[in-house]
Amino acid sequence: MSEFPRDIRVTLVCKTLPPIDEPAMVGLQDKGQAVHAGTRRNDGSMEFSCVVQARENSAGNLDFAGTFVHGTPSSRFLYLSWKRSPPAAALWVQRVKIPLTFSAVDIGAATEIRADITGRRPHSTESIGWTAKRRG
């Protein structure tokens, strides 16, 4: 029996955020273009969390869905976004794509996956090192 579909908590950690020159809200961007702020930890880092649904597609490959998941079935990602405040004609100061690139084997029975994305830039293509937290 497949362990999918199931919900998985995704947590992104930023030890430092890049400086910007204008007022902006930073957080995970949902499909409605709202930005959901993170939580500042005791060490000064920021954590941004959401829940995504991991599921198998018709070809048996892992796919992701949910309010925060963007992209096409072959290229799913999250956006960490800096949204201008107050809103302007150009909504975004910058957005960083966080690719959801792992397999069912990578995730296994995980209930949470985490990644340190400190220093990741818009349009980065480097892979991200994810850590899976297992059930039990």
C-alpha cells in the first residue's frame, strides 16, 4: 500500500535575509499572491513553514499540491517572496524559487522536510539539501 497521498510540513530556514532598499513583507507566497510571514527563532534565524500534499501522479511519480505549491507537475516549487508594502504596480521586490525536487524514496515516511536556504538568490539553479524528519 502506498504511503501517499499525505501531508508533509516543509520548513525553510534563513540564518540571514538579504537586505532590501524598500518596505516589503517577506514570507512564503501562496497561490493567491498573499505572503505568509515566518517566525524569528532565538538564534535570530527565520523559519518559514507550510504544509504540502505529497502524492503519486498517474505515472507513479511523486508530485506535490497545496496552497503554497507553484509550477507544473514536472517542476513544482515554493516561492519565498518579498512583496512591496504598500502594494505597487510591480508587486515583488524579489522572489526566490525553492524547488521541490525529491523522490518518494528521498521522503520515505517523513512527516517534515527542512532546508537551510540562507544565501539562495532569485533564479538560483543549485540543488537544495533537504533533511527529512521521520515518523515515530
